[in-house]
Amino acid sequence: MSSRDLMLAALRRNAPAASPLPEPSAAIVYPDPQKQFAEVFTSVGGKFARVAGREEINSELEKIEAYTQARKIASLVAGVGKSNLDVNALKDPHELEGLDVAIIAGEFGVAENGAVWVPASALGPQRAIFVVTQHLVLVVPAREIVHTMHQAYDRIRFAGLGFGVFISGPSKTADIEQALVIGAHGARSCTLYLVG
């Protein structure tokens, strides 16, 4: 018998007895999921604003220095922002270099952790846009806030092959000496407009 087989046999002899899986815990329900979402999104470094409609976003954007000083803006949300870069016309993601502001629609938000689900269809042909941009703006309908990640995963649907991403605030890391660094590997800021 090989040493491999001896080891596996010893593991099988000493395996713990099977035990039943625990019952799923009761789902978390927040009294005000939109308020919870806003608090968590802000706590992870994001900037949050409620707006009545998409037209109000444009006046709110004018209050952000990163937006008013931007040279390259790409908006993937119809009627929002002064886009001067047509992402759909780009042939190579390297053409996103120097992108100052990207405006993207989120499908829904998660109150539990302040995450926003962004399907690939909202990113256009250049999927790297949310990582390459210096400043990210997310637009999410207020009626589309779920309580937990369990509910979020239940909502995700792909017609075929596909992907999406959960975004929660700007890029950040705390790996080095447990010091939080914002904008380490992606967007330096993330502003979210909850619409409605």
C-alpha cells in the first residue's frame, strides 16, 4: 500500500460522524432598507444622495468637483451626465485610459452590505470601465433595494453566459498595516444616486 493510500485510509477511519445541516436562519428584515443601504454604503467610503428623478442627478453632479473638472466622462445612463466619450464606439479597453468619470446604472442595491448589482449589460462593451475610471457614479432605483445577499442572489438572472459584479463604494484595501486606503486599485470615489 502506498503512503498516499495509508493516509487516505487513516483519514476515513477518523472522519467525524455525519451531522444534519443547520436550519437556515430567519432572514434579516430592516425596518427601512433604503436607510440601512445608505448608511452602509456611506460607511464603506461611498457618497450617497437621494434624488426624485434622473433629471435631478445632473444638477447634483455639478456640485462634484471631480465631475466639473473632468476631461473625459462616459455615461452609460441615458440622460445623465455630459458624456464626451462613446464607450460603445471603443474597440480596445486601453482607450478608456484617462477616464475621469464613469456613470453606470445599478440594477438593485443590498441593504445588508451597501452593495450594488451591476450586470454586464450595464457596463457596455468595455467591462473594465468601473475599475479604470477615477470616479464612479452609480444610479440605482430606490424601489430596487433588497434586504440581504440571499435575496440579491435570488434576483440574479442570466439569459445565457454572462456575468455581473457587486460594487460597494470606491476601491479600497486595508491589507497593509490595517490602514484603510481608498482608491488603491480602482475608482478613487464612488457616488450613488438613489432615484425615486
